[in-house]
Amino acid sequence: MKFLAGVLLLMMLTQPISISAFAQGTENIEIEKELKRLEELRDKINALINRKEDILKKIEEERKKLADEKKAFEDEVKAVRNGRYKKLATIFSKMDPELAGQKISAMDNMTEAAYIFLNMKERYAGQILNYVTPEKVKEVVSIMIEIKNNREKK
């Protein structure tokens, strides 16, 4: 009897241990599955990050390309505008100074007048400015000074 009681006691003591060992094994399997799932998610996230970085690089390249094209276009517009001012300067230089002064005085945009004068020989510009109204002369001269200062800064 004592023997039987001892065997039963021993079985009871060993049985919870085997259940906890089984529970630990199941828990380890679940942890491994979760780790595998997390690693797969990490790989997907890294792949997405790499794709986004590639897209970002392409955007930056396009932005640089557009900036270069914009600068080229602005340079071309500036060259056309300068050519136009040179032609107008030649035309105004050949005009009678009094008539040219009247035309300049009648202009609304004194910035254009300043560019015309900057493209003229000083002698002709001085003769024409004698016939421009004093308010317009003051405005044209201040614009010319500003333009020259901006050119020197560049």
C-alpha cells in the first residue's frame, strides 16, 4: 500500500511538470512563428523603403533637370530681351534727340527705358536725356544705378 501511495504521489508530481514542459514547447513554437512573421514584415518594410528611396532619387534628378532647364530658358529669354534692347538703343540713337526724348518720356515702363539707355553709347544717351522730363530722368537714372549695382554683385 505504501508502495502504491508512493507511485501515485510520484505520478502526480511528475504530471504537472510534463504539462508545463508541453506548455513551454508550445510557447516556444508560437514565439518562433511570431519571430518569423516579424522578420517577414521587416523584409517587406525594407523593400518598401528601398523603393521609396529610389523614387525619391528619381524625383531629385527630375527636380535638378527642371531647374537646369528653367535656368537655360531664363538665360535664353534674357538674351532675347538684351537683343531687343540693343536694337531699340540703335533705333533711338539714330533718331533726333528731341523726338527720342519725347518717346522715352511717353513710356510707361522706365525699366525698359533704363535698359535701352544702358545699351546706348553714352553720348547719345546724354543727348536724349536732355529732352526727357525731369521726373522720368530721375526714375531712369535710379533704375540704371540699381541695374549696374546688381550686375557688379554677380
